[in-house]
Amino acid sequence: MKTILNKSRKPIRVSLPGNKVLFLGPAKSGQIADQHAEAPGVQRLLKQGEIEFVGEGAYPEGGGGAEGAAHEATHGHKPPTVVLPKGNR
């Protein structure tokens, strides 16, 4: 898996083989298969400088550190921090 990063300030569509499309928001990253990295749509965006390959399944610098891991661990709403009495439901 290769991680690509949208370097532009606008959302982009990355055309992939098999009539698949990867939508990336501004400064967001996504993963594609290794063989899809050679697709003409990916190579065109790479030459234009709109996307960049970050690494093998790695998160981009500053974009997926502890902040990303903490957000993924919550799986939805933040747990309550107030301890309620037993009878208050």
C-alpha cells in the first residue's frame, strides 16, 4: 500500500484502474494499492504536483501522529467525563 497526500488547497479526484475513484480533501491523505500507483491518472496528478507519495502505509508528517490515533480510538462520541450517581440514568 502506498499513501498519497493531497498537496493542493482544493478537493481532488484520483482516477484508479477498474473504474474506481479516490476522493481526497485538501491536505488529506489516502492509501492506494502498489499497482495503482502506476495508473495514468495518478501519474498525471503526481507530475502536476497536486499529490505526493508519502511512504509505505505511513501517515504524512504532522498529519497522523498522536492526534489521529486518539481520534480513531474514540469510535464516535467522546465518553462522558462526569461520574453519575447510580440512580441517575
